[in-house]
Amino acid sequence: MYYQRYLIWLLSACVSTSLWADGPQDNIPENVRPVPPVGVELNPQDQKELLTGLEVLQQSVEQLRQRDDALTVDLLPDVEIFLRAVDHGVRYRELFSPRDVKNAANLLVEGQRRAEALLKGEAPWTTRKGLVVRGFRSRIDQTVQPYGLVIPESYTGVGKEKYRLDLWFHGRGERSSETVFISERMNRAGRFTPRDTIVLHPYGRYSNAFKFAGEVDVLEALEHARRHYRIDEDRVAVRGFSMGGAGCWQMAVHYPDLFFAANPGAGFSETPEFLRFFQKETLAPTDFERKLWRMYDCPGYADNLFQLPVVAYSGELDIQKQAADIMEAALAERDLKLTHIIGAETKHTIDPASMQIIERKMDHLAQVGRAKLPLELHFATFTLKYNRLHWLTVTGVDEHWQQAKVRAKLIPAGNAIEIHADGVTSLQLSIPAGHSPFRPDQPVSIIFNSQTETPIVASRPESDGSWHCELYRQGTAWKLGQPRETEVRKRHNLQGPIDDAFMDSFIVVRPTGQARHEMVDRWTRSELEHFVAEWRRQFRGDAVVKDDIDVTEDDHSKYHLILFGDTASNAVMKSVVNQLPIEWTDQQISIGGQKFNAADHAPAMIYPNPLNPDRYIVLNSGFTYREYAYLNNARQVPKLPDWAIVDLKTPPDSLWPGKIVDANFFDERWRVKK
């Protein structure tokens, strides 16, 4: 077996320092090193120079913030990224070497140069070729986030020609603060710079393998680039190496219709086998942890690569070849053969010969581009978070975290669609204008694998060449339309688990009252502080915090509300608790037939906001993995399901917020499972 062969290589191979940064020595929860590490202490001269530069740039930024013209509003993040990067580098000691200190000073010069140009109504960096750093304001927490670009010399800002774009995901970098990242993107083009191609380097909100807010960062950076550059939407590729290879696998299986090709190198493609093999970690997951691995473990989504070309790469002597081997086996189970380029006698890098092979294949795939209307789709998911593939959208499943699969085929000659669905309760089929393959003067027939009676007769295509249909399952029979629902249901972006709340706009609601019990009060306030601090350190954001008495109807409308406290200390929690599937009194907390002492227990929970069921409320939790998981990106997965009860007599540690005495998922109607 290849696992045993790699164990031998692990003992004999001379692996790079960065690879060993998260090795077996990081398997001790009681002894967790800080990530990111503590930076250098600035000498007085450097500190004075940086603080002076920050003050000057801050004044320029304040002048720009007073303006409301479209150009300034649109481009201000391109200036603010320099201010925020250096400010945080100095304030939180995230400059890690004398070179970082020098680079920080250079960033202030560039930021001031841009500010002065924008004050004149100019923005020369927006038409620059070569290396360019841009910024956008994230919808998650309104912070400015950077990304890098390589603009080819052939690019012109006028005309109809659109350009191929390759996303390139960086490797793990515990010292990759914004200052370090921006400096690199201003000075390094990266491994691949294909001809006539824009290369986009997302920051991914630091070192999280492009998961959670890192995943959203990729999508937001791509959307920002699309607004400012002429990008061919049918020629976008996703690529990366090491941690970036892991991110590439994840984006490929979750968003297979976004790209014309995926090019993952090394990295990891799932959690348990990688941690056992690479990290030498002994795993003892709970049932809910095992299910939550399925959010980012890629083998179970391998069906989605039926329609997405993949060019994988591994070094022959790289223990992280395990990732592509796992995916190769998963694809083989589906009668698919993975293109796997292997660098001969190569460790954790890409050898020159393989680079040439990879580039030729990617260039050929770019000539073909993304399929506009695939006639056959193979789709799999474990969650409605990832529910779309070209003209197919899964809108309901039997049970979250169990695999749901669909195979659908357009049959133009018969004006029909053939569908095989397993674990799915409702679907949408939508073909955009101009792309319908059906005769416009005849209805479309839909044939289900479970349907024994006459095929479903759906509507004819529209006169603009579009076609749309909704279907739901009643018992074993499929019907046209939407199911009649009297209760809120799990649906796309409203399906949990707790961590999902931090992938869209949220605000933290701080209690202003006194909790009923002293232990609960201390714990909830401590967990709020912990989350705010770790959100900045691990997801490079500034959580918006409001007092409970200041929350408005507009806040309920626009944001997920992250509520800390109890029903006595937090007024918002008090206003909604009676509409949650939990009973929380002075004496006890009751959920799922279990009762817990309210003096030393507290709930952590996600649920549709009763005052706006299009948004979440979260009780007493931030993102659910903690300091131990920072040491290896494969550990960075959800640790808690939809709800949990925490025993506060056990103090929080690097793994848990306390002792988890009960936890589970809600069912598809957000009810407590029996």
C-alpha cells in the first residue's frame, strides 16, 4: 500500500524546514506554540520611522474617506491595505525580521504615493502591467483585504478581447502577515506566469488552506478583479501547491462549474488519513466531528470532477503525494482516470520538466475553455452549502452530512432530461437565455430513475432560449413545483454548522447586563474576547462588536448576529430564546430531552434568526476550531455541529471551549433530532 511506502520515505527523506513546521512535535494540545509567532522587537529608530509614516498615511486616508465620489469610494481599499498591513504589523508585533521592517517602510511609501494620486483623482496602479497589489472591502467584516496580480504585457484596457485568469494559491506561511504577503506580491511573480494570462494571488485571509473566510476571500478577490479587468469567465483556472494545493482541491470539488481546469500540487485532500499519515496523530473523533470532516474532505465530492479537467502534480519523493493518490483512488471508483504528473526523484517542489508538461496541458485546456452547457452532469455533496453545478441546483436533501448524488443528462433529440437522484428531496434545473438545446414548440419531458409512471411533462423553453424547472420528491414520486412548507428548512447558506455564520456578514453582540450565574458570565465574556482576538489573528479581520441595547432592525436584516451571554445579560438573546428549540431558565438548560444545570453549563448554537429567518443567530461561539488546529491546516475543520452544551467546570483549552457534554445537528427542518 502507498501509505506504507510513504512511511519509509518519511523516515529517510530530507524534507524542507517549512514542511516540518507542523510535524509530530505539534501533537501536544497542552503545549501549543503561537501561530503566528511573535515578531521582532522594533528598535527606537525603526519604530519612530514607521509610526511617523503611519500617521502621515492615516491623515491622507482620512482625507479620502471624507470624499464620496465614485472613484475614491471604489479605489480607497487599494490605499487602505497598506495602512492596515503596517499598522497591524507594528501594533501586534507581526514583523518577523529586519527585512520585514524595511518592507513595512516601503509599503508606507507606496501607500502614500497612491493616496496622493487618488487625492488628485488619479489611479496609475490600475493600468500598470506586471506586479500589482489590489484591495477590496470584504462583506464579511468590512475589513480591507489584499490580493496580488500579475498583469501580462499584452494586456490592454480597451477593446473586446478578454483574458484568461489563473488563481494561484500560496503555500502555508505562519509568518505571512499582510505586510509579508503584500511585499512578496510586489516583488515576486510566482511559479507560473502563462503567456497572455492574468495571475491572481489571493491572500485567503492568512494560513487556513483557503477554507471558511479564506474561501470567501478567493471568491471576493476574483469578483473584484472581474470588475476592474477584462477577464474571460470561461477561462478561469484554479491552481496551487502545498497548502495551496489543498485549497485547489477544495475549490475544485465545491465550485466545479467556476473553472476550466484545476491544477493542484501536493497539499492534502482530506483530514483523517492525512493527519494519521503525515502528522502521526492518533485520532478519536466523535460522530459529529467525523461528519463535519465531510465539509472539506474532497474524495466524497469526486463525482464533481466528471466535468472539470484536473492536472494534478506530486513530487515522487514528497510524502504529500498522498493527497493526489487519495483522489486518484476516489476517481477510479467512479471510472475516472486522474491526470497525475509526477516529478521524478523530487521532494516538496515542482521540477522544471514537470512544469513544462503542466503548462502545455493547461494551455490546451484554456483553448477549449469552460463548458457552457454540459449535456451530462455528475454531482455529489454533503451539504447545501455546496449545491450547484452548471444548470443543476440541489435545493433539498434527505439529511445533511450524508452524501447526496445526482446524475442528470440532457437529451436534445427527445426533448427530455434523464435524472438519477439519491438522497435529494428537491431540485432546480435552469438553462440560461440562448442555451436551451430543446425544441421551443414542445414541452420538456423529465424521466426519473425512481419514476415508474409516465414521465413528468414540464414547460416549453422560453422564446429567449432559456428554460427553468423546479421539482420536489413526495414519497418516492417526483412532482413539478416547490414543496409546501409550513416550517423553516435548511437551505443554501442557511444550513449550519456554527462555522457557516462566519462566511458572510456578521456582527458580534456584546451583553450589557449581568448574567444569572457568575460562572456563565465569566465564561461568555471570556469567549467573546477570545473570538474577537482569534478572528483577527487567524482570519485577519476586525469583528464588528455592538452592545445588545444598540442592535437595530437593520442589523437583524443585514447580518448574522453572534450573541454572547445568557437571557439575562443579553437583551437580544432574551427576545428570541423562546422561539429556539431550547429551554433556558434560571435553574436548567433543556434540549433534546436532556437537562443541564444552568449555573455551570451554557449552550453554543446556530439557528435561523426568529426575527429574520434569512439570517442566523449564534449563541456563545465563534469559529469552532481553536489553537491546536492552527498548527496544521488539515485540522482546520468545524469542531462543533449545530448545537452543543458546554460544561463550564472544565476550563477552555486549545481544543474545546470547555467540556462538550452533548452536541448534535438539527434535522432538515431545524428541529432537535430524536
